[in-house]
Amino acid sequence: MAHDLTREELTHALPAWCYLTAFGEALSEALPASLGWLRARWDAGDDHLPLNLVHDLGHLLLRGRDFRFASSRDLECWPESERALRLAYEDRVLGRWALDPTLVEAHIVIAGLGVAHRDAAVTHAVGLALARPLRGCEAAVFGNPAHLRALTPELLASLPSRFEEGFAHLDAAWSAWALEQLTELTPHLPAGRLFAAEDLWEIAHLPQLPSESARLALREVNGLAGRIGAVPASVALSIRQTAREVPVDAEESDHYPAGGFDAISTRGSFENLVRSEVAYVGEGKSAPDAPDLFDIRYAEGELLYYTRDESPLLDARRDLTVVIDRPAEQRYKQPALAAQTLVLVEALALALQSDLLRVFGPAGSRVRIVWRCETAEDRAVADEERALLSLPLASELAHRRVELARVDAWGDVPDAGRVIFSPRASTSDLFYVAWVRVGDAAWQALDALWELGEGAPAMRALADVLLVAVARRTVRRARTPASR
């Protein structure tokens, strides 16, 4: 049963955990770092994590494919009664983790960080992977961070002699305890992927996160955006086909040629065949039933076809302006929904931006996220949220594919591709692509109700119809009180 380790018990538990580590390098070199990771995790409240698991996963994150298993060096020294368990731990736990693509990605991310940030990144990654699965496990024991700090110098000083003697002086009862604990903890260890997309983002951007509250807020936004998922292939194809329609009603459409021919190619349809190619019909026959030059050129792919000139309007960039109206009022969580309304809206905005990038390419779209404010509280919330979203969108902002802004008047909001998320119904004379009424368990948009309590599938469905509306550039005008 889980209990708190006393200082005396911790003096025995630490060497027992060291005895079971599966990282095959000298403890005198590897343990100082892992003791630092353990102290940081215990200080953060994860005082149920054992040293051996923190040690092995931490060095696996640092070494990646260069991780060396202890069995490659110490297998003959292990007692017969321990071999099966220790080999099973290396194979079924660490071996699976080593093949996990998310761990490989986390290893690459950590390797790319500065030396000053690597220990913090490893500590955070270990907590993300192990803290929740092992919390509540009956085999877990809880340590005191103060005791660990006090005992660390003593443990490190004793390592050379312990290692050289093969832990000969280790209390047999405590080594058996550590083996039993590892046996009971193993079924609770994650068997699938260790890290989600938001976990990997956090690890990569840990040095830039200003505070723990900012980390948790971004984790929620990124997690929701990840669960919404990518635009389905069928919807993406429909959007691309819609985008190829010539916008004959656009104001500038008459300035550009469309529908003629502008080049010649060896590929095309017969209605675009170059007329001079007909001259080869019946020519070059060696016998009445032999193919003529036209047939030969067709089979060889040498016939010439005109290619149609397409209007430059077809390549116009798609603009999306996500307007978050009265952001302070959207910092409210409906019991039926997964998160605050504002978090849901911002996650949806990130998903839409990613979808447009996927459908139209890096140069084919531009997204503006605008917080429209009325009060001082709105402005304070908008400044906080803009600073927050500037972290996951840093690359997009640098390439000018995304803009973040806070405005007070509707006249300062760009007209192109407006999708307005507001806690109130449209009551002003505004142009927009879609007005999404938020704040309730069901959002109203495009003459339909969207039950977001159903989770990510409902948000994905809403994102799809908004994408199609933006691609079609359908513009509506909000109804004024007089027109209702």
C-alpha cells in the first residue's frame, strides 16, 4: 500500500532503486543528472515517482538510439532469480519506449535545445510521461524532497564503492522491495505513445514559456486544436474544387483574361487538340491496316494540345479574419463543454489556420485573429491572449502568414473573410462570412446549431463548414433591428 517514506527508509530506497536501473553506463556519471530530475519532479508534486524509472526514461530521452541497456554489460552478474524480471523490464518497457516515434521526436527536440535548458526539458518530459499513469498506484511510495536534497551528497559520495562492489552491501530486503515495486508498477506504465502533440510542443518551447499558468493555458488550447484534427481529405478536395471556379462576379474579374489558350503541351483533351495535328491522319501508312502517323504520335504521347489560360483570380490568396468579440465575456465555461468558450474559440482558430495552410499552401492564405474589445476588461484579456497565442504561432507570424491584433471599433477589423465569434446575436450592419453565436452549450452558425458538448467531432464539423464558407467567399450582412 502506498505510504510516505521516512528519511531512514529513503536512505535504503535510493540505493535499491539505483540497483535496478537499466541504463548501462556508470552510475557515477549518470546518476547526478537523474537525481536532479527526481528532485525537480518531487518539488513539483510528483513525489510518487521512483528513481529508477526517472533515471532510465530521462537518459533514454537524452541518448535516443545510443541508449545502452544494462544487460549488455551486467547480465552475468545478475542473480538468476532477477534475470527474467529485469530482462522483461528492458524488453517490454524500455524497448517499446525506444521504438516509440513520439519519444524519438522528443529526443530530437531535447537535443536541439541549449545545454542550459536540457535538464529542465527532460524533467518536464518525464513528468508528462510518468506522473499521471503512476499516480494512485498502490505500489507507489511518496518521498520528501527535503530528505532527498539532504541525502543526495551522501549517495553520490558512496557510488564509486557501491558500483565497484556490485552493490554487495545492499540490504537484501530492500532490493527485494524494489523488485516487487517494479513488478507492480510495470502494468501501469504507458504501453502506447508516450507523448501527445501538445506534449512535444511544450517540450520544444519550454524555455519560451513565461510561467506555469501560461504553459497550462497553451496546453489546453493546443490540446483542443490537436483533438479537432486535420481537415478531412474529402472536404479539402471540395474546397480546392470550389477555389478553381472563376469568380465572374468579382469587381476586378473583367481586368483579367480567362477561358482562352496560352500555351501548347503534349497533354490535354481532344477538344483542345492543335488543329494542324489532323494533317497526320492517314499519313505514313505502310499497309492498309497499319497505323498512320497520327496513331503513332498519339501512342507515343507526341500530339500537341492547347492549354487554357486561367484567370489570375483563381490564384488569389484566401483571407480569413477570425474576430473574437468581447473576449472577457467568453472567459466562461459551460458545464457541458470541455473548456472555456474563449479556449474553444482560439483552438478552433488554430485549427482553421492549419487547415488553410494544408489546403492552399504557405502562400495561399492569410489569417488574422482579432480581439474586438469594448471594455477595459476586454482589452486586458485580449492582451493576455495575444501574448499567449504568439508563442505557438511564432513561425507563422515571422512569415507574415498570421496577424494578431486588438481593436476597439468594427471599422478597424479587416473585411476579408470575417468569421465572427460573439456571445451575442448580430445586431449591427456588418459584412461577414459567418457569425458564430457562442456562450451556450450549442453554438449557432450558418443557420444551424452545433452541439459542442459532443467534443472534437462536432468542432471538426463546424470547422469544415467554416472553411467551405471562406473558400467560397460568400458574404452576408448582419441583420439590423429594423430589418428583423
